[in-house]
Amino acid sequence: ILLRLRRAGLVESTRGAKGGYVLARDPESLTVRDVMAASERQTFELNCESHPVDPDRCGPTASCAIRPVWVTLQKRIDQFLDSVTVADLLQEESKVLEAVSLV
């Protein structure tokens, strides 16, 4: 995971006995979505597009009545994760809860 975060430019690494990892950006500018996208590649997978069971019904160009629901959910999850920063997560739980409930 740290290698993926380093490749995405979110952390920097130093080798050696006193080495380790540090954030490459300010915690205020680093969002939870940035971290998840770097480590997981995406925050929400549309299974029907990535693993279609029936290409005629489940492919990206096929007509599907439920896909707009999943696409909208994906966008809302990403927007929410973009609104929470690593700096927010450094606060006490009650303060984080207040911050995320305002979104």
C-alpha cells in the first residue's frame, strides 16, 4: 500500500535505519479519496462494467435500468470522500463526526 501511495505522490520515502515514510502534501490538501484511489485504484467498482455477466445486458454500451443508480452512488461516494481530509482524521472522533455530517 505504501508503495502505491508513494507512486501516487502522496507519501515520500527515505531509506535506511532512520528512514520511513512522510506525507508528501499537507494533510489539509490530502483527501480520503486521494488515499483510497491511490491504494485501491478506485473507490467504488461498478461490477456490471468491470465483470459483465452478459455483455448484451451488462456491458458499458448496453441499456440498463439500474446502472444510473450505481453511477450516481459512485459519484456521491467520491464527492463525500473528497470532502474529508487527512487533517480532519487527526481530530477527535466527535469533531470528525460533526465535520462529515455537515457535508
